[in-house]
Amino acid sequence: MNNLQDTIDNSPIAAREDRSIYQFRNIFRFFFFSAIGIFMFFIPIELNDKSSIPLDHLVTWLRSLSSTASAYYAMILVLLGAVYPFYTKTWRKSKVEMVLSGFKVLGAIAAFLVLFEIGPAWLMAEDMGPYWYYSLLIPIGVLVPIGAIFLAMLVGYGLLEFIGIFMQPIMRPVWRTPGRSAIDAVASFVGSYSIGLLITNRIYKEGKYTKREAIIIATGFSTVSATFMIVVAKTLDIMHIWNLYFWLTFLVTFVVTAITVRIWPINKISDDYYTEEGFPEEIIKENRIRHAWEQAMTTAHNAPKLKENIFVNVKDGLVMAMGILPSIMSIGLLGLILANQTPVFDYLGYIFYPLTWVLQIPEPFLAAKAAAINLIDMFLPSLVVLQASLETRFIIGSLSISTILFFSALIPCILSTEIPIKMSHILTIWFIRTVLTLIIVTPLTFLFL
């Protein structure tokens, strides 16, 4: 009996429990902070005759305190974002970084001219610079850092790890990636693609993802964040059906990814590791609840204090906002000029027009044009369909998220990592995802709206 007791006391389970990760403090952190994150992002409430999620109400209230202060705050972020690559010397890291850094400088100049109303007539037109600055840059500048606080609660106290263990038997057969990639996928969807790509790049370089797995995750899971989706939903005036929009887009995005991993070019990419020897994850086939609970408690145990977590995440949110605001201002304006002043996207729209017509999308040519312009920036399609029917707005709002790849931010981010992918493959994957998204989301939209 004593020998048996010694065996139990020295078992891995006992050793894990001896670490005191199951104390009340960790259980409280897991349930309380995860619940706050879920509430802020997914539970709509009605305030001032407006139904929306609490995060949107909070950001709207903060912006209402002082529109002038919000405008200057966004300008400071844009200026800092334009200077940051030169301060950190990352502008000369690659040709992509050089081009992107140049666009950030142009974005800062354009934002300055718009804010102080000293720009040329074409820039100061109501549907150009002022619309882009006041309707997009300011909301994003406020939303991203504030959203980062609650995203930290949603993903930082064990909920993702808990879910990830249960996703393990699903990820490999459905998306042909390890179970741990569920964390990357959800971190991107509820956090940001930059966070997701940082995780993916690090794990790939550690030899825990193969080349093909890293490309699947980068091009199939690295969506814009839920906070960015709020901006799209508000612009398209579909916040009253936010939960339908969020979860349907979530579903369509990952269904499209499940299909793309099985066709060219992804299915022909090798399974080589970045390191000479790979380190595939341990497959858990039993006691899944215990392992999931252990991972959640370990994360909650190792998580920093709330004040430290908030500070770090707000700082990361500000840096992220600095990174995306100036490039969105410049590349977005370029896209607007091409869309409004030239027939470029009218011609490109004909690529998708036969499909949008067959699918009987209201305003089929407008939807086709929006689908084409999505390659430049994920927000531009929303501006194309502002006056369209609810069905068209919903379809394009979902499309702009599900296609994932766009030139104003995500594609340069992927190219700046160690993940080896050709530009021709990126463009091919974008086209395939656009077609598949339209085919899948259109009947679902007609069914639920």
C-alpha cells in the first residue's frame, strides 16, 4: 500500500497539482475575466435607443466627450506611426518595409492636410480625406487600444487554451493544422492578425509548424480583429445584427479555409520544417477535460496582474494603431481615388460579375466591384456598398473579413515574417477565397436575413 501511495504521489498528475495552479485565485481569474471579455464583445445591450455590444457603446461615449481631442489624438498616432519605422530602423529591413514606410509618411502628410483643412480640393472633398479621417481613422484610433484591454481578458486568462485542447481532434482533420493552431486562429479573430502572425512566425521558427501549416494559418486564420469588424459593421449600419454578422462571418471564414487547404496551391506546399528537426505537438486522446482545465489554470496562474496586463495591452494596442493608421490613410486614399476617379475597379469588377449575377445578389455589379477592391484594403468594399440593400451590405461585410488578404496591411505583414510564400500564391489564394466566400455566404444571408 505504501508503495502504491508513493507511486501516486510521484505521478505527473500529482506533480502538476503540487504546483498549486488550481487555487481559487486562478479559478476566479479564468471565469471572471473571460466572462468580462465575452460580455464586452458578444452580449448586445440597448443604450440611448441603440442596440450594440458594450465595447461599441464605450468607444462611442469616449469619442463623444470631445470630438476635437479625438481628432488630435488620431493625428498624434498617425505621426508617431510614420516616424516609428525610421526610429526603430525597420524601414530598411526589406523592400516591402521600405515601400510600406513610404506609404506611412504619405499617410501622415495627408492626415495633417485634412485635419488642418489646408489640402487640395480633391483631398478635401467630403467623400475623400475628411470621410476617411473622421469616419475611419478616429474610430480605429480609439477602438483598438480600448479593445485591447478587453481582448486581454478574453484571451489572457486561459479561455483560449481551454478551447484549444478541445479543438485538437478537429483542427487536424478539418484544417490540417495542429490543435495548438486553434489559439492562433481565435487570437487573430478576436485579437488581431498581427498578434496571430507573431505567434505563427515564432512557432514556425521553433519547428512546431511545417511550412504548409504556417502558410495555412497565415492565409486562412489571420483575419482582422473583432474590434475592426465593429468598424465595418457600424459603417454598413448592421450593428443591430452584430451577433449574426460576427458568427456567420466566423463560420464562413473557416469553412473557406477548410476548402482552400485541399486545393492548389496550398495542397502542393511541402511539409518541411524551418528547423532541421520538427517538434510536432503531443496528441491528447484521453482525459481531455483534465488537460484543458490544467492548461487554463496554468495560463491563469502565469498571467500578470490585471494592472500590468492592461498596461502592456494598451501599449501594444497603441503601437498597433500607430502601425495601421498611416498606411490605411495613404493606401486607403489611393484605393478611393482609383475607385472614384478611375474605371480600374469597374473593369476588375467584371471578373466577379458573372458570379454575383448568378448568385442573384442585389446590385450584382456593385458587389462585384466591392469584391475586386477588397484586395487593396478590407474597409474599402464597405464604402462601395454604403447605399446598397441590407443583403448586399451584409454579404460584402462578411466578404471583406473572410478573404483575409489585402495590401494595406496584412500582405506586407506576412511577407515580413519568415513564412515562405510567393506573391503569386498570395494572389491566387485571395481570388479563390473571394469566389468561395461569395458562393457560401450569399445563400446563408438570404436564409437568415
